[in-house]
Amino acid sequence: MTGFARVDGHADGYSWTFEVKSVNGRNLDIRCRQPAGFDTLEAAARAEIPKRLARGSVNLNLTVNRSQSVSQLRINRELLAQVLELAREIEGAGAAAPRLDSLLAVRGIIEPVEEDEGDARERVEAALKADLGRLIGELVTARLSEGARLVTVLNGHLDEIERLITAAAACASTQPEALRERLRSQVAALLDAAPALPEERLAQEAAILIAKADVREEMDRLRAHIQAARDMLAEGGAIGRRFDFLCQEFNREANTLCSKSADVELTRIGLSLKASIEQLREQVQNIE
């Protein structure tokens, strides 16, 4: 299932953008891109995403920017005391007293105070992990929203398959009288065969003809598959793999129906049925 989510955040002079998108996939494939030094976020994502998603190709991207921080300043009192002592000695020798701005201009008197980078990074990573959880939650919401729309589409395909099965059941070639008439003509052809077939062989051939002409079993199974599909949609959750297998069973029965058909109308319905099943299967690939 497809989905997209984005989360922006900032803390302690850092700003970041999280983006995640997912597309259809048979299995769960997670790919992460993050700046150097933020590798713990990939480990967190690989631990958290499988708890919320079962299938899909998930791409997570993190960009981080650091603002130019203004450092605090402090006076190096020990160095200032040494400079003042020298200034008094110079003043005692008859020289003019140094001005304050001259004293403060001495290298090292005023120095910046750097923040403890380790503490800041810990707070930033904690905020990033919180945003990661929120990001995955928004992705799940987006996928659920798409899933709700897909349910309507899938039910529409199931309605069409059910309509075609009803049309196949109503087809004249599937009716008991039509089957009996076809069997009579085929048995007559067997009786006219030269050399004549033994009665035991004739009974075997008649049984084969009956089995080949009767598609009621295939239609019964198709109806059962429709009910199973509707039950899965009502159940919800990660049903993609089971639904995909069910589509294979749909297709198997439709192929058998077409192979048994000896009637143009029934063959046309069978081909339409196969096309509808294929459309259903394509949509099922979008389900988790």
C-alpha cells in the first residue's frame, strides 16, 4: 500500500525534516537515509516500522541542519588579575593608566563558553526518536485511508465476478435439458463408431462426457471464493497474502470453466470472468 508522511522539528540549535513514503511490495523492505552521526535513528526505524507494517517498500529520509549558535562569554579572571597587576606596575613608573577597553582587548581576557555538545545531542536524538514515532503513525494513517478506498474498489470487482457467475449459471448450455441433449448426441456418435465400442467402454466415455459438460461444481467454488473474499475484507488487518492466494484459486476455477465450455456464450462469459479476476488480483497487490 502507498502512503506518505512528513514531520518537521527543532531543538537545541538543530532543525530537521523527516519524510517517509511507502509503495507496494511483496515483502517489507526498509531503506533509510540519514546524515552521518545519526545512525541510531536507522536502528530505531528498523525496530519500530515492522511493529506497524507488514508489507511494502518503505523509504525513510532524514535531513538535519544546525543553526549558528551564539556562544556565551565569560571573563578569564585569573588572566585579568595578571594584566591589572602589570598595569599598576606601569602606572607606578609614571605611565598613564591603561583604559578598560584596552584591558578587555587583551587576547584571552574574554573567552566564549561552549555548551556541552554531548548533552545537546542527547536531547536532539530523543526529540528525533519522538518525531520518528509520530511520522510512522501518520504513515499508517495514510495507508489505512487508502485501504478504506480500496475496499470499495475490491467489492466492486467482486460484484462483477458474482454477476458473471450468475450469467454463466443462467446460460442455456448449462441447463439440465441442454446437457442431456448434448450427451444423447455424443453417445449416438459413439454408438455409430466403427468398430463398435464395448458396453463397458461406452459407459466410461459417457461418464467422461458428463463430467466435462457439467460446470456447476466450478461455479459453486467460485461463489464460495466470493464469500471468502468478502469475509476477509470485513475482517481487515494484513490480508494481502491470503487474498492473493484466493485470487489464484479464482483464476483456476475460471480456467476450468472455460476449458469445459462447448458453447460460445459460456466461453464469452468465462473470458470476461477471467478478465475481472485479473483486475481484482491487480488491486489485491496494493493490500498489506
